[in-house]
Amino acid sequence: MIPRKYEFFLFTFFMALFMSIFMSGVISLINVGWVDNFGRIWAEAFIKAFIVAYPTIMVVVPQVRRIVKFLIRD
């Protein structure tokens, strides 16, 4: 198993992976519809989205946690 110290990196990796897959698929489908080369279009969009999403999520997650902690009362 992977040591706990890598939890944040795994969390952000999988969050970026799944969100990039779903969002690039939905947006590609909305933009081009079910065309013959949809798989290639989706794959290209996914790669571009993941390259942006992974570092973005690494920066945003700690900020979101702080905001949520501020807004939630015990």
C-alpha cells in the first residue's frame, strides 16, 4: 500500500482524473455531438483538461478546506 504521507497527491490526482474525464466528455459531446472521431476528440480534450486540472486542484483544495472550515460551526 501507499504511505499516508502521499494521500494529498493521490486525492488530487484522482479528483483531477475523474473530473477531467467526465467534464471533457460532456463538453466535447455538447460541442461536436456523436461524430465518428468522438473518441479522439474526447481523448485530446481530456489530456488538455488533466494538465490544467491536476495542478489547479492541488492549489484549490487547501483553500476550499479553509473556506469550508470557516463556514461550518461545531
